[in-house]
Amino acid sequence: MKRFLVLDSFRGLCALALIVHHSHIERSITELTFFRNASQFAGFFFALSGFLIYRRYCDHIQSPRQLREFVVNRACRVMPLHVAVLLFFIGFECLKLGLERYGLSLNYPAFSGDRAPGEILPNLLLIQAWWPGFNALSFNYPSWLISVQFYIWGLFALILFTVPSLARKLFSLLCVLAFVGLYQDFNLIPRNVLWGVSCFFAGAITYRIYARLWGSMPGPIIATLLEVAVLGGIYWVMTEGEQQLTIELGLLFCVAILVFSQEAGLVSQVLRLRAFPALGQLWLSIYLTHAAVIFVLGTALTVAAKFSGYPLLVDKAGETSGTVVRYLSSGSALNDNLLLLLVVVAVLVVSMLTHRYIETPAIRYGEHWKRGTLLRRRKDDPPPERV
């Protein structure tokens, strides 16, 4: 099955943008409007997931066996890495608890606030983003997206399995209803859930459009103009809009997926260069581990500031009333941007390790689980398929 290298590259670049977005370094590019609004790229992750999942499974969930295989695939794709990072955060809170008994404190008390013990089980079950009583941003805060996406996958599979003849209509209906819910600010369902449902099923519809347009690819000049136009549109909405325009961006992301799936323009040719698809392979590891790396660095600077007396941290008022955001600060723009570069490199190194030793083995484990060959796993198995 064809792999969309350019879309892979985009997913990796969006994950990279989220590292910058969450780093909060005072005089660096993290404060540019584009990166301050980069959390909106979650819509792209949802839409691309819908596009790829629909393509892979639209005709392959027709029996209980195929449904089981789908669930195994999806669980092995995200759960091992998610649980590993969650255990890291829990372990760090245990370390803080031990230090507090000796009179040493780091930022906030152990197992308090968004890392309270009551948030552990919702995170473990990936339901933290689905119920208003839970904190969607607790522990490893980027995992809210995986929480939403995991159960949308289940909804997708259940519809295909139970009412295959109505699946397309139901997908379209869910997409429209979720977008209407976003527009009307329907508050009975968490906004992030509505965002995920709308973009995911919009991505599924985008694949249907792609399939109909297959074979009618534009020439390189027109394709390049379309690519530049859609990128310019996304940039303009993210930087010039009076507010974060979630609905408009969701639709623009679908247009971008449709345009770049053709891989016909000059921008696509650049994004097919080896480094970009390689970055795309790491997207999930980057996404799930970057908050932990930033947290470790911030904690290290907190300790250094306490013992050296040098001001390495600055608290500023957040965009939401009553909130405070802690910024890393070295005192100069050059050093702050070098610090950001260090963060990005550290995340990439950690991501390569987790990709190799957690992600890939987990996917292979799922393949053997489906085939009943768990006891015959081999290191030289062919590379596992990722969606």
C-alpha cells in the first residue's frame, strides 16, 4: 500500500512545531504568533488520521476477526508508548515525594494539581479528555489528543462493523454535527472531543475525494501554486485571525491533505527529501515525549536557579485569566534560541530511542499477536506498517 511520504513529512514538522510551542523560552522564536498558536496542529493530526485510517480500513472491518485485528493494531500503536511516558511522570512525582521528606521541594508539591493521584486511572485508560470531571491536560498533557483519537478509532470501527451500508453517511453526519457543535460552542461535550470528531471524519471524507480525483493530478506548476496557496492560507489564519479559528483551520488542513497527497508540486519534492519523511516516522514519539523532556529541563533549571541564585526562570501571566506560565530564560535572545535548539535536539534523541525500543517492538508485537505467533517473534521481521 502506497505511503504518503509528503504527508508523513508534514506530520513530523507539525510535531516539531509543538516542541517549540510548549517550550516557553522567553526571548526565543517560541513567542512568535505562529508558534504560540501551534497547538492548532492537533487538527491536522486528527484529519490525517481520518484520511489514513479510512483508506486502510474502509473495506477491512467486516468480520469479528477483522474488528479484533483493528483494535489490536490501534492499541499496540499508541498504548505502550503512552503508558511508558505516563509511568515516567508518575515516577518523577514519587521522586519529588521522597525529596520533600528531606526538606527539598521542586516547584509544586508532589501529586498535586494536574498530577493528583485521581488523574492516574483516567490517563491510564485514555479517558481524561472525554469527561469534564477529569483534567484533560493532567500528567503528560499532550496525550489528550491520543485520548480523543483512540476512542474515535473505536467509534469508526464499530460503525463500519455494525452498519457498513450506512457508514459513509454516518461519518458525514458526525463530521457536520461536530463542526456545528464547535460553531455553536456546545458545552455538553468537551470542545477537544468535538474538534477531534469533526477533523477525523472530515479527513475520512477527504480520502473519498482523493480517490475520485486519482489519475487527474495537476501539472507541477499548478500543483506548486496550490501548495503555496494552502500553506499561505494556514499561516494567515494562524497568525492574522482575531482568534483561533478551529473550524476554518480544520477545513484548511483537509485541503492541505488533499493537495499534498498528490505529491506533484515543488514543495512536495522538497518534503520528499530523506530527512523529512524520517522526521515523520518519529512523529508519535516526538509528540508523546516532548513534554517530558521539557519538564526535565525546566526542573533542572529550577534546581540550578535555587543553588546558583541566577534567575533562569520567569513567571508571566497566561492568556487565560488567573493562570501563570513559567518561562525559561537565559538573559539574551541568542542564548534563549540556543536553549530552544538544545530542547529540540534532546527531544529528537529521546524520540529516536523510544521509537526504536518502544514503538517499533510494540507494533511488531501486535502483528504477532494477530497471527498467534507471539512465541516466534524475530528481530529480523519486516518493518511494521504504521498508520
